Amino acid sequence: MTNAFDDSHDLTQSLEDYLETIYELTQTEKVVRSSCVADRMGVRRPSVTSALKALAEKGYVVYSPYVPIALTELGEREARKIIRRHAAMEIFLERILGVDAKASKEAACRLEHAMSDEITTRLVEFVEFVDSCPRVGASLFRRSDYHCREKNNDQFCAMCIHGCLDEIVHSGRTVDLSSVHRASQTLSEASVEHDAVILARIPEDLQERPEFSSTYWRPNKTLRIAREECDETTLTVRVDDRKFVVSKEDAARIEAIPCE
């Protein structure tokens, strides 16, 4: 049975919060000190010192008194995972379930610690599906307030679906999922170790070719590698209900984000 919870490491919820805060501070501050962490989290400095010692013992940070805090490679990688889980849960709560922004942020802070990487990836794929599928698009959720206001009213259903389709056609994708994805690789690189990737970018000259129709080859689409049909010069990729044979040369120019 697949484990839905994130038990891959030995961090408590509190230590994850510290690690996430340290990472965020490294993105905006030249140096990060314990006082910065204490101010950002609203805690006392002795608490920060205890947390930093624990993170250092586990190999997530480099810490010594009176010396700026530095994340190790392991610490940065783990912090990115935590932030990704947080962003995925926040988007799901706010955009799909209709929870207000403040409550979504607060709930995501508590729920993010329980999700595994696999559950996070599936959550992202679900948000993508809801946001792009004409039958269950995000606009349908918004119009119906997450329940049908006019039960058993065929005329209302037809009007609602027509309005949703029109909105999707004219406005396109409505959710920015860039914050929940990892750094991109080329499709050829990502396909070596991953059976599924998310399309990040495809060069304009490839978009003009009929085999790379935007119906299938557009950002945020999930590409699945049909590994048994690949060979030394080509990759066979499944997008929705279609299979495409992509040369290794073209695959080296397409950017994709691995799904864990």
C-alpha cells in the first residue's frame, strides 16, 4: 500500500517550519542570523538556537554561534519540498475548495507536514486537471459555489456548462502552478529516471510543427514516458490519450519538470 504520509525524513513539524523560514530568508537576505529567524517566526531566540542545533545535527544547516546560518545541500532540497507541499495545498484549498485566502494559508501550514511527495504530485495534477478540463473546469466550481444551486434543472445545467466552456476558451488556464513545480530539466534528461514529467516549455519552432500540436503540447501538461517503446534515438511519450514519438534531438530542447 502506498504511504500517503511523509515519513521519509526525521524532521518534526516545528523543525520543518524553521527550515522553511531559513530557506525563505536566504532568498531575500545577504546573511541569515538567528535573530532574523526569531523575528520572522515570532519566537524567542533560545528557541531558535535549540532548533538550529537540532537541524545542524541532522545535517540540514551549518550553524555556529555568531556565524550566519547556511543551508546544506540536503537542507535546501528538503526546504524546497516543504515549500512545494505548502503551495500545492494552499492552491487546492483556495482554488478548488473555495476556502478564503487567509484560512487556506493557515490550513496549508498545518497540512503540508503530513503529505508525501507522491501525494503532492497527485494534488498538483488534480489542480491542473480541474483547471483545464472543460467538463469539470475551475470556472464550473466557481459558478456552482461547489454545489448545484438549481438541482434537476436541465436548462440551468446547459447555461452553466455553456458559460464555463466559453470562459475556458477565451481565458485559458487560470492557475499559476509554477511555485509547486521543481526546477526544469530537458525532456531527455528527465526521462532517464522519471516515468512522468510536466511540460514546462517547448521552443517556438517545435510548436509550429503539427506533431507538437498545442492541444497536447502545452505548459503544465503531464507527459508519461512509454519506456518499453523507447529506443536509442527516440522517446515515446503519452499525452492524454495520444502517443508521440519524439527524437532525442527534439527532446533535448524541450523543458520538463520531473514528477517524483
